Amino acid sequence: MGKKINYTYATGKRKTSSARVRIFRGKEENSVNGMPVEKYFPGVINETFWKRPLAVTETSDKYYFTAKITGGGKSSQLEALVNGIAKALVKISAEKYKKPLKKFGFLTRDARERQRRMVGMGGKSRRKKQSPKR
């Protein structure tokens, strides 16, 4: 029987993406779906984006995370991850971390979703059928 590892769990969502985030105390490599985060979300812009909740709360040297992300594209997965990290940090210590994370908008779930296509509209969600010229 393995030893129990203490972690804080939270879920972050954006569009159809869902990120299940576990935050652990200590210093190890952050991972997403079994891969290092730098490999899953390559690029400097992506790296600064997922590091921001930890940088704002000054906890990048205290905690590390693992995440399982499903659904959506890479951009919405990244935003779901950031939302999940922020929610988990608030669960750890609300009085310390909630105010700075709320100020930067990491705790707010972006409610914008894809608009469904309507019947009789000629294709996509907002497209109208072409009217006859004469």
C-alpha cells in the first residue's frame, strides 16, 4: 500500500475544456497529462500565461501541480488550466491568495461558449440565407 500524498484539488473550465488540477507542496516539475508543461504548452507566451497565478501569489517556489486536461483546443485548455490553478490556490489559503487572483481575473470562469447553429439559416450560427436578387 502506497503512502498518501497530500494535495489540493480544483477544476478549471473554459469553453469545452476541463482541467482537473492537483497542487502539491514542494518543488518538482509541473506536468499536464503526464508531460512537462513546457512541452504540452510550448512557447514563451504560453509559459508566462500559466505561470502568472503562481507569480501573482509568489508561490512558484512553494508549490507544484499536475493536471489532467480534456476537450477543446490548446488555447482553451491553457485558460482552463490557469483557472484551475487559481481555484486550487484559493482552497489552500483564501485570505492570502483570493484578493490578488480575483484582481487579475483568474478566478472568473469565462462563460462565452460556441453558439449553436440554427435550423433554416443556411449553414453556420449567424449566417443568413441569400435572398434572391429579383
